[in-house]
Amino acid sequence: MNDETLREQTTAESEQTSPTTPSPEPEVVETLPLIPLEGAVVFPYIVVSLTLDELGAAAAEAAAREGRQVLLAARRPDAPADAPITDQLFSVGVVARIEQIGTLPNGASGVVVRGLVRAVLGEAVQTTPYLRFRFTRRPDVVERTPELEQLMVEVHAAIDAVLELRPGVTQEIRNFVRSIDDPGHLADNTGYSPDYTFAERQELLETFDVNERLRKVLAFYRKQFALLEVQAKLRQEVQESAARQQREFYLRQQLRAIQKELGEDTSEAAELDDLRQKLAAADLPEVARKEADRELNRLARINASSPEYQMVRTYLEWLAELPWNKYTGQPIDIAFARQVLDEDHHGLQKVKERILEYLAVKQRRAALGEENLRANREPILAFVGPPGVGKTSLGQSIARALGRSFVRMSLGGVRDEAELRGFRRTYIGSQPGRIIQELRRAGTADPVILLDEIDKLGIDYRGDPAAALLEVLDPEQNHTFTDHYLNLPFDLSRVLFLATANTWDTVPPALRDRMEVIELSGYIEDEKVQIAQIHLVPRQLRANGLRPEEAVVTEEAIRCIINEYTREAGVRNLERSIGAVLRKVARRLSEGEIDPANTPFVVDAAFVRTALGRPRFTNETRERIDQPGVAIGLVWTPVGGDIIFVEASAVEGKKELTITGQLGEVMRESAEAALTYVRSRARSLGIEPDFFETHAIHIHVPAGAVPKDGPSAGITMATALASAATGRLVRDDIAMTGEISLRGRVLPIGGIKEKALGAHRAGIRTVILPRRNLIDLDDLPPAVSAEMTFIPVDTLDEVLSIALLPPATTTDTLTVPQRSDVLTPAS
């Protein structure tokens, strides 16, 4: 018998006293030795064994010498060890009689005591070698009233009902409880129920009023009865289910034995059994379970050589392999999610904040419960931006932060709706759509699915795949997504859908309405350098078989690659170029051209130019504006912002307007509006009144193989026309963007952030833009805003006054090259 067993062991026997009604007696203060109890409460009428420490053993021996009565009081679990002994004990205990003192098999002292009456402790009169306290006895005062009699009947009934539901309770125990007629004895006898907590036992001991004590016991056992009733119901359901499954198992075994005796036991029967077991383990929803049972029974009646047999079997295998109720997602940890995003991506602060807000909302809704979660689900996030800025890797980071599987579905060029929603089972070789296929590969019903390149979905006579995505991405519908092949509802509400696109204009409006756009702009040069040093260079070192101690790429080399070889919004080509440079290093190390003793090999700008050849990009802004009629504009492209040169020339001849450069209708209309405005301001600009009547105007935008369109080049065309007509040069350190009206008003346009970043990449630090677009500059990185100057304008007159230089002293607009400047084959 160990200490814990001795302390908790209770006996079923107890003194039964006849119901009496003692009259109140004057309180008498007595003193007795006290045994402190650790986590135990002793009630009157109850016999219990206790393990004694040194202090308790001394008190028990003293009590045995004085009349075998002793005080028992429990220690407060929250009392500090250095507090006075009076503060360490509960103020209400019990007077008990020592029945037996002895030594346990483990050598510890033990005692068997019988509770007699409640006691209220006073002050301590002795603390060594044992405790002795003053106390006052508090016997039960019972007045037999109809209310008390009814209360006892209800308590007996509640206790009997609980004992009826408890397994292993003998009839003798139930009869003993029913025989207790004393109210206080009945209430105290329940105090040793294993369902009581220590606090509840002490509270029951401190309840002196017998009626109130019985009410607490009644409430406690009613609660226990409700809990046990639910447990009994669940236990019965489990037993019935197990019995049914066991019965089916025995029947199938008997059927197999009969078929074996008849010579009908074939491999098809074994396959059916295997398929039946897989379906049973798949945890199918009720609707899918009924369909699976129906098809399984149908399969058992089909000849194995029939084509329909293989069709039904394949269908059932799909049902068995799908993760109907398998979830692997971990609880959302916002701090961990922030750490993952910062580790995987440099910059993109606003994008990261929006993702963290999205995850925080999911965390809060999950805390409210599934019903509230379904009532108002989150939108689908769509990352829109140029290639190489980290849209796909953001999805991977979100999946890692949530502890979920990551699935990437490339939608570029998908034209058939059936690719997403599956084919009907009536067709030979039909199968589910890609949504269901990816879920089976993921093996979980809550992965992160990234719909990549959603702006490149096609449409033809076979259907509209964008329309097929409407149900998938609608939070109000996707919990009953129905694939054409399965023809059963599959819950996609736990799937976290993300989408990526390079441009948002080609996405159908109905699909856009179901998604929330998070725009990703291009990186500035400093951000690219940081990304290359932290992520790209270490990854390319590993990819090309190099160790960090063998090659070092300097910041100068990275900036050289960025400015001279990879002028892009993202970092994809930057990583390719770094890989190309490191391949040269790996080859030289392998061929012995680099001495291993002199490693690490330092990759500098000179080595980059040697490895990658002549630079692909140069800063041409200043050297190209060397004559009137040329202005620098800003454009938005799917790969980020960029600069564009608009050229205008006036040639003597008949009046006409020629526009070249593969411009769209909107851009042509902007050119015509610009010409009309310049003609209307001819006098104020110093242009001859008949200049446009005697000159042919030609507007050209270089890079003629690239289609161009949009209204934002309006002020650039007007400035180039005014420059060509007046002979005044345009400033070569200014780029401009904005739409114009016939009245000369400068109207706002879109893509300001991307255009400003494009100007910054090209080395231009001053930009003219519509005043109403100033609010868009808040999205610029602080490093770019600090280096650039933005001039807001309202009218084209302001643009011309800023962009045009004063008239030159010479009227020549063309420079004829000298003979010494002309290269000949002989030279």
C-alpha cells in the first residue's frame, strides 16, 4: 500500500445514527492535537486511512494518549509555505476518533480515523513537536420538516439514479445508501464521490446548514446524472455499431466459406472485400456513403469482364482515396506567420501586413466556432503583379505558416471547363477535374491551392473554365462543390484558395468579384540587392555545386547585373544571370583556372561583364534627347513600369497627321487631341499661324514591334509636338504621364506606382503627373520617394512651361554628322 493509496482509500462502512433533533448547546472551546491534511477532506461519519508525516505522527501519538480524539484540517493549496500555520489551514475541519495507529509496509506511519463532528478552528496553542489548536464543535442541527423530508427523497432518488448508470456498483452499496435516514449523514456520505473536486469537498464540509448541504448534493448529482446519461448513450451507440460491424464480418466470412465450397471463390470477391474495407476507412459523409454502398452492391452483380465493371470500380476507388474528412492544418500563429514571411521575402511590407490581417481574421473566426465561421467566410486573395516579384512563393510561405500542404495549379492556356470540373462518368476514360485530383494528391481536405496565372484562362466552344471557377471560389457555395465525375458534394470550405495574375484587366468581372486584389509592384534596386544577397546568391551557389567559402558575389557585381543586364520589375532574370555567372566560376574551378588555395573567388563587376558579355541596357535618356520633338513618357506593362520616347517631327508639305509605332485606337485619339491643343495654343507658344497648314506632322513611338495603347501618353505627345513646332528642346531629366482633354486639362491615370518605379530604374528622378494622382504616391517605397521629385499639374500649359527649355540661339533642329564622325568599312 503506497502513500497515495492509503490517503485516498475510504471504507464503505460508516456509523448510522438515528435521526435526532439535538437542541442548540452553548459553544465550548476545547483544544486537541491537529493533523494537517494534504489534498484530502474528512467528513463526519466516515472512516478513512491516512498517511502521516513526522508532524502528523507526533499529533496522532499525543491524541492516542489523551483520549484518541484528534483534529483534522486540510491545508490551503495556495497558501505560502512561510505563512503562519493558522493561515495555511482551512478554518473548518473535523473532530475524529483514532481507530488504529500503525506502520505501513513502506515504513511510513499510518492511522485509521473515524469522523465525528465538524469543528471551527481557533488559534494555535502549540506548534512543536506537534500542532495543537483551540476549536469549537459544530454538530448538525436538524429540524424534521416536510421540506427536509422531500429534499431527502429527491437526494436519495438522484444518488440512486447515478449509481444505476455507473458500471460496477453493487446492489449492497445502493441498499446502504438507501438505508441512510439521517440528513447530515446522507449529505456527508456523498463527499467521497470520485467526481467531487477538492474544492467542492471543502465547500461541502464548510456548509453547516443541513438543508443547504442537501441542496448542493442534489445539484451535484443531477449534474452527474446528465453527464452519465450522455456517456451511457454514446457507449450504447458504440456497442451497437461494433456489434453490427462484427455481425457483418461474420456473415461475409460465412458467405466466403459457402462460395469456396461451391467453387465460386474468385479474386473478384477478394477485390470487393478490399474495396469495401477502404470505403469503410475513408470516413465518407452520409450522402457519399449511400452512393458508395449503392455502387458497391451494383458492382457485386456486374460481370467482371463487362466494361461497366471497370468503370464502377474506378469510381469507387476515387471515393475511397479522397480525403473527405482529413485535415492537417495547425492553429494559426500570427507571430510564426510573420517570421515565415520575413524569412522568405524581403520588402513587400504592405502585402505582408494584408496577409497577416487575413490570417488574424481566420484565427478569430475559428475561435468563434464552425457555425460562425461558415456564416461569414473570408474572401479569396489574388496576388496581381509583374513576373518574378514573388507571387507564387508568397503562397508557399502561407502554406508553411499554416502547416498545410501546398498545391499549385497552373491555369495558363486552360480552355476546357471539364479540366476543372471533370467529365461525366458516361464517357470511357473519364476522370475527375483537376480540383479533385489535386486534393487526392495532397491527401488532405484543407490544403493551400494556388490558382496560378488566372488571367490567362482561355475560352472556346468546349466551355468557359473561368465560369467553372465561380463555384469553387465563392465562399457561399464551395462547401457543396460538385465535380461532374463524382456527382457528389465535396466540401471545399476548408481549402485556402489563392490566385495570381500578371494583369487584372483580362479576368472576367464575375470572377474578380469573388476575389480581393493584393497588388505587388516591382522592386527597386536596393531591394533587389538585398534579395540577391539573402536568397538568390546562396540558392544559386547550391544549385551550381559551389560552397560559400569558394565564391563570393560582391554588391558591386549584383548592381552591375541589375543595371546592365536585367532591367525588370521582379528578380527572375536576375537569378538566372547570377546562375550564369556562377557557372563560369564552377567551370574555372573544375578546369584548374582558379587556384583552390586562393578561394574564395571574388565575383566583381569586371568578372560579370566578362561572363555575360556586352551590357544589354544603357541609360539613354540624356544622349537621345539632342533635338526638338522628343519627350520621355511613362508606361505600364505587365512586367512593370518603364519609360518610352515619343518623337514628333514637322516636315514642310501638305497638311496631314501620320502616327506610327503600332499604336492602339486610344493612343491615336490622344495624338489627335494633342495636335488640336497645340494648334489652339500656337500664338502663345510663338508658332506661325499657318505652320500646321504648311507642314505634315509625324508622331512616332519607337519599339514599333510592340503594341501600345492607353490615354496616359497624352501630355507626352503634346509636349513632343510643341517641341517640334517651336524648336525648343525638352528637358532630358524629366518624364511625364497623364491624359489630356481638348481644353488642356491633365486628367488622372492609373499605374502611378509602377510608372514611378520604372522611371527610378531608368535613372530619371523628376516626374510630371496629374495632381489628382498625388494620393497614389503613398504606395511608393520610402527609399524611392526620398530620391525622386514629383511635380503635380492641372493643365498642359503648366507641363509645357516646366518641360520645354528656353529657345536656343540657333534655329537649327538637325545636326549633320561630320565626315570624321562617319564610320566607313575601311576604318
